[in-house]
Amino acid sequence: MGVGGFVESYASEVWVVGDVRWFGWRWRIGFAPDVTVGVEGNGKMRLFLVRHGETAWNKEEVFRGQIDVPLNDNGLKQADLAGRALGGVELAAVYASPLSRAQETARRIAQPHGLEVIAEAALTDLNYGSWQGVSHHQVKVRFPKEYEQWVM
């Protein structure tokens, strides 16, 4: 079963765009590897996880969390490249966090397939509380023990 139970209802390609930290993985950029998931009664499907394109805060290593930071120019190019790279792949659905960085990345993947992006709140990044909007360096200085635990 996937996030919110939506994964099990599709037997084709599904792209999920959001902050992959929600899943416990720590990729910084690029595509997640394909994950083959068994779907009861429907054989197998491929589930793709795609992180949103770059934002100014990604580049500056600032904790974004649930603050809605838009894609920068490079992030828009990355989203376009993802859409082109997947143009020949049959997609059944595209889900994304409601945050604009994920929605815009997902829209550029979904558009060539004539699909609408489905906003899924469960894909929203973690709430980093007082760390949101603060650089990694500042967090490391202000919260050294907590930061050390976070990077483990």
C-alpha cells in the first residue's frame, strides 16, 4: 500500500513528485531508482519517486520543510528535462505535494501525458519547526546535538 492508499489502484506507471525525505530517504538531487511494487490482483507496476526541481533554498542549503519556496530557473529546467525524459513512458497518474515546487515539477511531467496533477498532502515535506527558513550551518551552530542526530 502506498501513501494514503492510492498506489494500489493503478497497474501502469505512476510518478510521485514531492520531498522524498517524507519516505525516509535522503537524496539531494536527481531521480529515485525505479521501485517495482506488487499490486494485488493487477500483477506488477512501477512506481517512480521524483524529487522536485531546485529552489533557491536548496542551493543555499536552507531548511524548507513546509514553507512554500518556488522553483528557481534551474529547477524549472530540471522539471522540463524530467518531463521530456518521461515523455515515452505510459503514466496512469501523477501525485505531488501541494507545495508549489512539487506541483510545478509534477505539472511538467504530467502535461505531455494529458494528466492533471493530484495534490496529496501526505507527500508534503516534514515540518522542521524552528529550523524552517534557517541554513544548515546556522542550525548546526544553534542546535549542535539535534543537528548531529538529524544527519545520522
